[in-house]
Amino acid sequence: LFRSYLLSVARDVTETRRIEVEREQMTAALAVSEASFREAFDGAPIGIALTDVADGPQERFVRVNQALAGLLGRDAEDFVGVPVVEITHPDDVGLQPDLSAIGIGATRLRKRFLHASGRPIWVEVTYAVVRGRDGAPSHIIKHMQDIRAIKESERALLEALEQQRAATAGLRELDKMRREVV
């Protein structure tokens, strides 16, 4: 006589399925977030660069947008892995801020970068540290705005001031001569 038995094992996969659905939703949200970042980064009207956190000559470009590439006369891909000092005007290399000292806020400075043709381009750079979950710096994001027109205006104002000073000195000399004659 044979007896048959049926053995069945059931497992509740509700929790596993819920986790899979959450993972799919988070993956989709991350893809949307990355696409939004890419669109904002690449479409920004001012130059944006993402660099690593190395100080001084070791700091390298990770990514730049089209506005910065156009400002400096290069292709965006040409910047990847290039040390920042290679496109910095030699007289302004020392202006690099101490990136470890940049806190939560941003640091600004004016400096010159070199266009592909070799001519200097004045920019105002705003540095901000991007930190990881552990709070350690992971990247530096730089907004670079073309300020050549501002620098040219400053130069013209200084020249006009110098001309005004020379004219004033000339008038004083004439006035002195007039008093001597009188």
C-alpha cells in the first residue's frame, strides 16, 4: 500500500516585492534627478565647472558645461582630467583659495583664465564645496562669470581718473603762474 503525501512550502513575498517596488521607484527618481542636474548644468548661461578636491596644482576638472567651454574657446570634453592651473593665468595661480577652509558658504574671487588662443579672460569665480553624506568634501563646484566688460570699465575709469589728476595738476600750475604774474 502506497500513501502519497503532498508537501507544500509557502513563502510570503509581500515584503520582498514591496522592497523591489521601492527600489524601482528610487531608481526612477534618481534618473529624473540626474537628468534635471545634467540639464541645469549643461544649459546654464554662466560657466560651471566641477573639480576634484585636491588643492593647488593637483586640482583637476571633472566636468565643465558648454558655457565655460565656449568662454575659454575649447570643447567641454577637453577639460576632463586637466589640472586647473594649466588654464589659469600664470600671475593668478597663487589666487587659488584654500579649499579646505571653504565652509558651508561660498568663496568668490576674480582671476584670469587662458583662452585657447592664449589671451587672458577675466572671470569671477564662486567656489562651493560639495560634501558627501559623511560631511567630507567630495567635489568643488565653480560658477565662472565673464567679467571682461567690468574689468575694461574699471581700466577706463582709472585712466580717466589719472587724466583728471593730470589736468588738475596742470590747472594748479597755471593758477600758481597767474598768481605770480598778478
